[in-house]
Amino acid sequence: MRIISSLICIYGLVLFFSLNYPAKVTAGDIVHHDDLAPKKPGCENDFVLVKVQTWIDGKEDAEFVGVGARFGTTIVSKEKNAQQTPLTLSDPRDCCKPPRKKLAGEVIMVDRGHCKFTTKANNAEAAGASAILIVNNQKELYKMVCDPEETDLDIHIPAIMLPQDAGATLDKMLLNRSSVTVQLYSPRRPVVDIAEVFLWLMAVGTILCGSYWAAWSAREAAIEHDKLLKDASEEDLPHFGTGGSSTVMDINMISAVLFVVVASCFLIVLYKLMRFTWFFEILVVLFCIGGVESLQTCLVALLSRWFRRTGESFIKVPIFGAVSYLTLAVSPFCITFAVVWAVYRNSSFGWIGQDILGITLIITVLQIVRIPNLKVGTVLLGCAFIYDIFWVFASQRLFHESVMIVVARGDKSGEDGIPMLLKIPRLFDPWGGYSIIGFGDILLPGLLVAFSLRYDWLAKKNLRAGYFLWAMIAYGLGLLITYVALNLMDGHGQPALLYIVPFTLGTFLILGTKRGDLKILWTKGEPERVCPHIRLESKEESDREE
């Protein structure tokens, strides 16, 4: 009961922290086409990120990321085609008036403010600059556009906006009288990165493992129940059937509806407080607690098949009660694993530990928590469908930015995204970053998939005649369509459940209707089963008749 109650609490946390947002997230993410920014002849470039590689006195130094302007010439995409060009400071610094000295093809760096961006670019071009770097007065990047009434837009040099901290670093280099050269280029992302393929396999594999474990547990409980029924009357038995086992928790209609309310409230709390270090550290601690419990549960379940005696031998531990020797053996490893991840979570290999803890957490929850019938599953996924769309898209009208995307990226937290995500580094992307998927995009559809396999096993249906195979195919296709939409929308965040829910739930409803199982799936959620003692009595009667 100790482990079960802990996991139920973890389940609540997972739902609260569920972020249904797969996306490519990085500090250098491409700033894409923006329909809100006006376009006109001479001012119709798409917004792209630009790499600004620096050399100091001939030695390669820091690389900065800026954003190209709507106006000016486009930046080359290949590094080999980009020239190393000397960098100089503008005089006057804002470049609102023509520079006092003529330039010979240098890149000029100017401060933002006091006049239009196009005015600065025209003055820089007239002075002989080959490109202009405009330093923002804030740490964020800003999209440089043109005013509707502007006409002087025949600009033939690239214009790039740099964040404030990058400008301060370059400014210090130049004031130290160092020879600074820069190289400007804007590499293109690959259409498909191998990270997305691995992330898809991770999500599908996690649901597959969780579903089989949940269905196996349900079948074992049903077999045990049938054995006990042979030897005792049902009144003398504890409620030990597949629907009432103390080792599982059924979601009811109320909790399915409350999911949207509670998850939304917690998402707002994350949005408002995640900028504080102490709050983010609390999230890390909670994730570690859930990760330790789930990793321990998965390891004990796996190792007990080889070390059965150790797994079935118990010792009383103060506070925790009866604990198996196997649990005691694996607990130090699980705790150490979580602590090491927490310490090194921002390292280049930190994503590995986060994924292991996250996958075991989802698998364990899928084994413990379940939907009892298709009716509850429809309400839960329907509510999650609305929740996902609202917080990715509609929240922009209320908060002027997508709350789900901001929380998923960990904006203003100083961290590389919150820990309640599975992520893989983008291996062949010149901008780096991660492909990520929220726990909710795996856990919530996974509950329906696990229900389908549990029903198939209890109904003794094979793969083709059952629902599990088709539910898994539907989930895989739904997630695949999500990534297709993500690429078609130029990487803008997409609510995965927008595509996954119609595929999985729609497949289930259509197949159930076609096969005539919809009524029992909708209400009871389990096939009609004849009790063993009734089958035994029927056999004895037929034997006597013969």
C-alpha cells in the first residue's frame, strides 16, 4: 500500500505537470515568417536567425545569434560562402546620422533607438558598410520591420538584430582595441532530424511497455480471482476482481473532468512562478521523488523474475512498513541515479537521465492508473483535447504568448526546459536544441491504449480481432501527423493531442461500433465472463445427463 499510495500521488503530479507540446526548442531557434509584420516591396524578407561568428586578433572566439530584418539583402546560408569581415563601431553610436568616417566594406555595429531601423541601414550603406548589426536595448531578440508609410527601402546590405548581452561583449572587444572580424550566415534546418524519429520510437515504445505491464497485471488478477472463486463463495471473498484490485486506481467521470481545471490552474502557477529559482528547484525535487519511486518499481518488477526469493522476502522497516529485500537492494541505486541527474541535469548528457526517469514514471503510472470504460476515456481525452488546444493557441489572446510553449521551453527560468518532458538533442541541426514531447502526450492516450489491450486479453481476442493493435497504430499515426504539422508550420508549437485524440479515440469508437462491442466497451469496459463455479456446475450437469 505504501508504494501504491505514493504512485497515486505521483500520478496527480504527472497530470499537473503534463505538457502536451512537442517542439524543437533552443536558444537559437529560427524566428519564422510572421503574418502580423507588414510586408511590402523592399521589405519582404522572412525572419531568420543569423549566426555571428567572431575572431579576435585572428583567433576564433564566441558565436552569437541574431535575427535578420524584414528589409535588406538576405544572408548566405552556407558557412563556406560567408566572408570574414572586420567589425567596427558606429560614430555616432545610433547611426541616425551618416557615420563620420567612410568605411571600406566593414560590418558596422550600432545601438538601437532614436530613429528608424531603415534609416540606420541606409546611413550605414551610404558610408560603405557591408552589413549592419543593430544591438537591442533588451536581452531578447526583436523583429525589425518597416513602417507602412516608408518608401526608402532600396537597401542592399544585410541588417541583423543582436541581443543586448551579445552587443555588450562585442563592444568590450572593440574598446580593448582588439582586431575583431565577424562571419555572418544563416544555416537552414534539415527537413527531418533523426531526433524526431527516436522521440517517436520512445513514445510508442513507452506506451507499448506500459500497456503490456498493465494488461498482464489485470490478467494475473483475473486468474487469481477465478482460482479463489472455485474454492469459496463470492460473499466470503475480498473484492479481488479485475475492476476492484487494491493495486490499481480507476479514473472516474469527476476526476476526468477535473483534470482540465486542476491541470490549467497548475499550468498558470508554472507560468507565473517558474522564473523563480526556488520554485524550479521544487519541481526538480518532485520529479526526482517520482523518478526514484517509478525507477525502483520498474527495476523490482523486472529483477523479481530472476531473483524471486529475494523479491518475496520482506523485512519490516520503520515508517515504510514491510519492504522486500530486492527493494532495499535497488533503492540506493535509484536514489543515486536521481541525485546525479539533478546535479548534472544541464550538462550535455543530462537528457539521458531525464528520459530514463520520465519513461519509468509513465510506465509505472500506466500500470497503476487506468480508465474503467470507454465512456470515462472519451471524457478524459475530450477534456485533454480542449485543454491542449486552448493553452497552446487560445492562451495567446489572454496572455499575449502561448502559455504552454513558454512553460515547455522554460522561458525566464534560466534552465533548458522543465524536467517534465522527454527530449533528445537534434543531432544534425546546425542550430542545436532538442526535440521534446510532454508527458501528457504519452500518458493520456496511453491510458486508452492500455485499456484496449486489457480488454483484448480478458476477451481472449487475437491482435487482428482485438483493439490494441489498431489503437497503437492510431497513436503512432497521430504522433507522426503531429510532427508533419510541426514541420509544415515552420516549427511553431503544435498541440499533439489535436491530432492524437481523433486518431486513437476515433479508431476505437468506429471499430467498437462496427464489431458490436461499443455498448459493453462504453459502460462495463470488460467482456462478460462466466464464473468458474458456474462453468463447473454446467459441466457436472451435462455429465449427469450423459
